[in-house]
Amino acid sequence: MDNHYSVLELDDRETHDISEVKKAFRRLALRYHPDKNPDDPKAEARFDAIRTAHDELMKPHVKEEVDNKIKAAKERDQRFAAQDEVKKQMAKDLEQREKQASTARSNLASINRMRMRNAQLIQELQRKVDREMQQRVARFPPINDINAALDFGMTITEEQREKWRSEFYEEIDRLLAELDASLIS
């Protein structure tokens, strides 16, 4: 069923008085009557639609039915509009959560890359320290083993022992400083 009010060019309120319907019919009947528009082939069809809408709205049960349908349609539109706002907000929230998750994944990936790089640097440092220790052991007799030093045919004084010990720790400090510098960059 068409909205008879719109055929009579009345506004989209839920209901209109019978007097408003009659006034609208008279106004439109004068404008669109086939006798007033003999050159317009659609004038008769338009006038018939206006007369049908008027006649139907003059029946109380039809008018009530049309009013109820208009009211229900408006309520449905309001409900959908409210749901649309909720859906829009849900979409915004979802988009924000997805963006946060993406950022978290990228942060996690960069943290994992940094951890891998740090582990590689520590392994490199450990290899350097191990090589250095092997070279020192080959160059110097064990610091705390006097018998081994005597086997080399050397006499180790306490002064030499302290010197070797300090050189060793200085080298370890230098290697650790290199590691710290590479971790920062």
C-alpha cells in the first residue's frame, strides 16, 4: 500500500486530520484535473491516484492502518539508525583493537630481532674472549700454577703475576666495552 499522504503531497508526519486531507485533495484536484491539463497525457492517471488516496483516507479503518504503518516504519528507521550507530562504534573499536594488535606484533617482532642480534653479539664476544684466552694461555703460563711456570723454565714473580692478571682483566673490559657499543648501535 502506498503512503496516501505522500500522494496528497502532505508532510511525513505519522497522521493528518481529515480536514488536512480534504484541503490537500482540493488543492491537487484543481492543479491536476484532466480538464485543467488537456495537453498532459499523465494528468488523468495522476488525478486518479490523488482521488484514490483521498477516498481511501476517508475510510477510518484504512486511515488508521496507513497511520500505523507510517508509525511502524518510522520506529523501524529509528531503531536501525540507533543500531547503525552501535555498529559504527563497534567497527571503530574493532579497527582500534586491530591497530593495537598490529603494533604489538610489530613491536614483538622488533624485540625478537633485537634479542637475536644481542644473542649473536654475545656469542661473538664469547668467541673473542675464548680466542683471547687461548692466545694468552699459549703466551703466558697459568697465573696460579707455579709448577707449570717452572716447567716452561720461567720464574714468576708476584709482580709478573699481577701484571698478567691486570692485562687479562683490561682485555676483558675492552671486549665488554666493544659489546656494549655494538648493542647500543
